Amino acid sequence: MTIKVTPRELSGVVVLDMSGRITLGESSARLREMVRDLLSQGKKNILLNLGDVSYIDSSGLGELVASFTTVKNQGGQLKLLNLTKKVSDLLQVTRLFTVFEVHDNEAAAIQSF
């Protein structure tokens, strides 16, 4: 199963609602393309809603970090929303909690930009 990404914009923040699995190949490439497209349109505040993401492999994780770095280098911010227990545990184990700003509440996340 590939990743499904639905973008929507709230108060100048683009929320990417993601569902499925972020794994090597098409789904991590899709994430990369979406982020690049948003940046090319001048949209630099990006919130990844991972509430329906069931699994992220090491390649998917690498893509999240690469996207974060790309956005940051362009003067933007990329934050995470609604992590599942599995994804949250993965960020704990890989120490990426220190890299990403993570939110459970969408309204609060939007306000944090």
C-alpha cells in the first residue's frame, strides 16, 4: 500500500494529511515531491499529520528528516502532528524527538508557526 497525501491550508500553514505507509520507493518519493512543490510555491510552513500512518521504515524516516532539513534551509518550518504509538516509539528510539516539533492538537500546532 502506498501513501495517500491530502493537502489543505489553514492560516498560512499547509497541513498534509497522510495515510498508509511511508516506505522506500514511491511513498517516500511522493512526500519529497509534495514538500518541494510547496516550497516552490512559497509555502514554507508545513504540518505533517501522521495520524493515519501505520508504518514508517528507515527510508521513510530518512525522507522525513530530509524534508525537515530542506524546509529549514529555505527558512520554513516542518512539524509533525498526531503520531501513532508506533511512529512515536520510532521517533523515541531513533532520538528524532529532539529534531522534530511534535503536536497532538491541530489548532495548537497551527498556532505554533
